[in-house]
Amino acid sequence: MKYLFTCILILTTTLLSNAQQNPGIVDNKVHKIVMQFTMGDSLEQVAIIGQVGNILAAWPRAKIEVVCHSSGLDLLTLTKSKVGKTVAGLSTQGVIFAACNNTMRKRNLKKEDMLPVSVVVPSAMIELVRKQEEGWAYLKGAH
């Protein structure tokens, strides 16, 4: 009985200690999330960055790809991004920011017009479907 009580005490102390050190972490599993972003508004840019940050706070090992197309491409455009430094910072944490080449072509944009951390994918729609086929969870970002 004394052994059981000691084990429970150690387990409880360990759990409480971990909870106090990282109160926002839900788990440390690898979660794969692909997010679609289509809004050009600066408030929406801030919102998607906040959502990515919230996911990483709860799931620090999450793999996240933000696929930008339509007006959402502004998030990755050098002259229109309101959160370029934050995008760069999240990129260092492993978040991928993908620009749709179809949208870039329609807007006469080249790779050098995009934030340096951007990766270009041939088609946002194909990238979103491909990721889902690979088991990634889909989220519509912002709003």
C-alpha cells in the first residue's frame, strides 16, 4: 500500500510539474495540418498567423503547411504582406508557406516577388488535395 501511495504521489507530482512548465501543450504527437488561405485583408493575415501560432503552442511538433492562393497570396507577397517577419519566424519553426503558381501567373508575379521563405507549388487546389490524400488534416484558415 505504501508503495502504491508513493507511485501515485510521484506520478501526480510529475504531471503537475509538466503542466506548470507547459500549460498550453495538449500533446507532443506529430499532427499534419494543411491550411488553405484565400483572404488578402491585413486583419485576415494577422488571424492566420495567430491560428498557426495557437496550433504550435498546443501541438509543438505539428507539421503545418499554409497554402496561399487568390487574394491570400498577399500574405507571401513582398509588397503586400503585413506579417512578413512573423512568417519568416514561423518558417524557422518548420511551418511551410506555399504560394500557388497559378495565382502568381495570373498576377504576373515571380518567385523574387515573394517572401524568401515561400515555396511555390504548381496549383493550390492540387497541393491541398495531395496533402489530404497523404493523411494531412485540412483547415480553412482565418475568418
